[in-house]
Amino acid sequence: MRKIISMQTGKNGLTLKEAFEGFICEKKVLKLSEATIASYQNRFKDFTSFFPADNLCSDVNSTIIFKFIEFMQTRNPDIKTVTINTNLRHLRAIFYSFMELGHMERFDIKMLKCEKDLIETYTEAELERLLKKPKKNCSFAEYRTWVMICYLLGTGNRLHTVLY
């Protein structure tokens, strides 16, 4: 099925813009969410602000990807590695699709290594205060909060699980 969507224009192949239009068309037909499609469009727009969309797909290679990473870091020196990797994940989905269709040579798009931020934990005093059973005449909100904390600690569930 995917080869039907692949349409070469001339000897030189498709431009990034033409290939991306086909990619988005495919994702809409496959009923991906609007948010996912918008995310692909935003990441592609970011990439084409660095490497114009009228370039051929075949012009993209690992060197261009590394230069794009450098471009993101230069444009925003405070950008987090996690953000760069999120952008790369979306571009990887797009470009791997292009590779599968034969619009560009195969190459790997590697994620950057991330150092995980250490999460500050509660002190012993803070834990004792959180786990201390409230008095009988406490407010409903205070009692409810204590019950939820005990539930979360006792089950290991995350807040999202409790809410939904």
C-alpha cells in the first residue's frame, strides 16, 4: 500500500515539502489524532526553518541531522536534551517513512544521551508530617489529603491512575 503513495517527480525525486504532504495525508487517512499530526507539522516546520523544504529528500543525511541539533542548541542555548530528543523522535518518524518509500537513503537518527535530573525527596520530618494521622476534628480536606497520601504510598499508584 505504501508504494502507491510514493510518487517520484522527475529524476531527482521529491522535495521535502512534497514528501511531507504525502506523509501527512497518510497519517490523516490512518486517523492519527489532530494533536499528533499538529506535532509532526510543528517539528517539520522547525526542521525546515533550518533546512528549507524545497530541498530534495535525498539531500537529508545524518550530517544534516547533527547540524540541525547544533542549530537548535545555538538558537536556544537553554534547550534541554529531552526537548531535542522529542523533536528528533518526530523527525525520525517522518524521515524513516521517507526512507521506507525510497525518497532518501537509509541512515540512523540517534537520540542524545540524557542525564536524568535527580528528584528531591522529602526529608524525614516532612514525611512524618505528611503521614501523621489528622485529629478527629480536622477538616474534610485535611482528612481526604491524608487518606490519598496513605493510598498512594500503600499501593504505589500514580496520581493519574487515582484521578481516572
